[in-house]
Amino acid sequence: MSVKLTWHGHSCWTVEGNGTTLLIDPFLSDNPTADIGPDDVNPDYILLSHGHFDHVGDAVDIAKRTGAAVISTFEIVNYCQEQGVENGHGLNIGGGYDFPFGRVQLTIAFHTSMLPDGSYGGDAAGFLITSGGATIYNAADTALFSDMKLYGDMNEIDVALLPIGDNFTMGPRDALQAVKFVRPKTVIPMHYNTFELIAQDAAAWAAQVEEDTDSSVVVLKPGDSYTV
């Protein structure tokens, strides 16, 4: 099992494994914490959790430059194709598909979703990604919800990527409860410290998680990686 996750600030990740690079929520150009720019990535697939500008980000330009296929909700994939993206695979909440690199299933995310042009973005989603022998749960932008426990019951989750920023998503207290529901081997916080409005002390949160749960916590800086 070898899957490398690299955090690029906010909710942007690259996931490398099985000879494939996934790029998740590529908010790079306007992200003050990003360690790279949109021309520095060459993904095979781009996963988009919902339509907000800080998640769709540079996806269209990157997909058009690289030929990467966009994986997202049906509505977001249609939007990207209307912008000139050639390759896409639309899913809906609860649905999954076996791609050459592994499986992606869209999970519930309690959040809103509107595309950059103001059009309807469908429901917000998270991701269950199975690749290279690892299972990754990216909760994306979401409130805490009790059905997260089902994801932990039905899957042995190696890594959970959870927002802790508060205001727009779960804050530290609710994210701690999410860890208790999901029971991942390792959890990595995201969607914090990009702007003052979502500033958090990730180290303090990590200490609380490790005191109250059996999960280990890895706190990354933009550009840092973690290998499963």
C-alpha cells in the first residue's frame, strides 16, 4: 500500500498512487496559502467536491491544459464541459464508479453549492477514494452529521481529511466528534487558516483528538506530504 497525499493549502490535495495523480479542489491562483500554482500540476483526474470558487478554483484551466478528466456531480461536470473541458465523469451522492486507478464514491456533505457563474451546482459532496490498497475519506466542506458513523462502520478508513475552520464548515469541536464517528487510522485537518475568518490552532486540535480517540493526527503545512 503506497498512496502519497500532498496538501496545497485550504482543501486542495494531490493524491498519487497506482501510477495516477488525482487533484482535488484546485483552489490555487487566488489561494494565499497555496504552495504551487495551476501550471505546476499535471493530474490525470480532477475531483471537485462542490461549486464554490475556493474549490472549483483553477479546475477548468488545468483540465483544458492537461486533458484531465473531471470527476464530480453531474451538474458540475456539465458546467466544466460547457467551459470547454473534454473529459468528465458525473456521479451523484451515494454513487460510485471503478476507475483505472481505483474507486471513487460521492458521500453526503451538508453544505451549499453554487458555480462561479451563479448557476446551480447540485448537492455538495465528499469523497471515499479507494486506491493503492488505501481508503481515504475526504469529508470536503460539511457540517457534522451522524451518518458519518456509517462510513466508519462500512469502511476501514486509513486517512480522513476533515475541515476544522468553522464558520463555513465544521469547527474543531464538531470535527473531533467526526473523528469519533469515522474512526480513521489517521486524520489530517484542512480548510483552515486560509483566511482570518477560518483561523484555527491545528496543533491544539490534534492534541485533543489524540487524547480523546484512537486516531493519530498529522498536521501538514502547504506543500507537505503524507504517505499511506
